[in-house]
Amino acid sequence: MIVEVIGGLVTNSLALLSDAGHMLSDAAALGLSLLAMIWGERRASSAKTYGYKRFEVLTAFLNGLALLGISLYIFYEAFRRFSDPPSVMSTGMLTIAVIGLLVNIVAAYLLMRGDTSGNLNIRSAFLHVIGDLLGSVGAIVAAILIMAFGWDLADPIASVIVAALVLLSAYRITRDSVHILMEGTPAGYDADQIREELSEIPGVQNVHDLHIWSLSSDMPLLSGHLVLNDAADGPAVLNQARHILTEEFGISHITIQLDLPGFDCKVSDDD
């Protein structure tokens, strides 16, 4: 990042400066990601009965906002240069961009060794680095175009392309983290299908107050009420319900209330 800031100022390259700005956010994002993983392992307490796993999602949300702000700033600076493209020292720009590309390839490889699909926090950090890698590629292409054709517009154009890719990453990370923070149904789970399978358990009269949400990107939770035909069916119904939820749907954190026949359980209009 420091090399790209100095190089961007010396060569007058917006592509390098925008990539350096993105790297600055990455340094903070990776630090927050590491802190989230460390804090996420802390045990639950009487004040934090779920522990600190939700911190992972908060970190991903902040990372998404940081990416959004950076992409908008790059757009602003790039459009300013379209009307009056400054001259750029293409040779120095190319050298620094290649160094940045190599560093980002190493960082991306290290993060790919983790669970980038199941952990929202690691995925957000990985997308940050991919955005940096694409920024370096854009700077390299722009430098080559300037060297070969003297086309100074290549610098702001490369910046706009990188900003668009960063904006897309920001949208995805922010969307997924907000969905979890709003207690949305986790991706890959169909509440109606789960409700139907639970209602087909012998001895179950009705299913209501069914809620499925996530504490973190890889920890789904479920709670619900099962109305019994007969109180004697309770143990068998509970065992089968837990078997279905854990074996078929992979939900291990389950809270089920068994309602007796005729039990007057008030249900809100939204349930």
C-alpha cells in the first residue's frame, strides 16, 4: 500500500492511488476479520448468552460499507480525470502495479486455503483481496496502453472498471450481512419445506411459530412449536423432529416447544 501511494503520487496514476486506497481498507478489513475470529471463540456469558459469533457478521457489514465508500470515491476521481486526463509515468506505474499484483496473488492464495464459501467474514476479506488483485491488473493494462499508444485516458478507465468490480463485491457482502442481522432465513433453507416435513411427523397436529435464522454465516438456528394430538406422543415426536432437523437440514441448534392438545397458545398475526 505504501509503495503504491508513493508510486501513484510520483507517476500521477489514479489507478495506483485507487488501488492503494483499496489496500488501506483491506489492512483494516483483515485486521477486523482477525479480531472477529478471535472474539468469536470467546465463551458465552450471562451478558452475551450467544457468545460473540455475531461479531463476524458485524465485521463483514463494516467491510461492505468500506468497499462501497471506496468505490464511490474512485468513481468520483476517475470522472474528474475524464475531462482533463493528466500525463502518467507509465514505466513506473507498470513496475509498481506488477509488484502489487504479485503481493495480492500471495494474499489471495493464503485466504483460499480457508473456508471462503461457508464463512462470511473470510469471504469478505477474500473479496477485498480479489478487488486489489483486479486493481493491479487494471493498472498493468492501463500502463501498457499508455506506453504503447500514449492513451492517458486508460488510467481513469481502468479505475472505473475496478470501482465497478469493487462496488459489486460491496453489494454482495453488505446484502448477505444485512440479511443475517435482520434474522433472515439462511440461504439454502426453505422454511415452508421444513414446516411441511415437521407437520408430517406422526402425532403432530400443527406447526406454528417456526423461525429459522443465523447467529453467524455458518451457524443456523431454529425454534418452533409443535402441537401434539396426544401428550403421550411427545418423546417420539421430539426425537423424530430433532432427527429430521439435524440429519436432513444440518441444523443442530434447535429449540422446540411441544404444545398439548387444546393448549391456548397465542400466536401473533405475523407468525
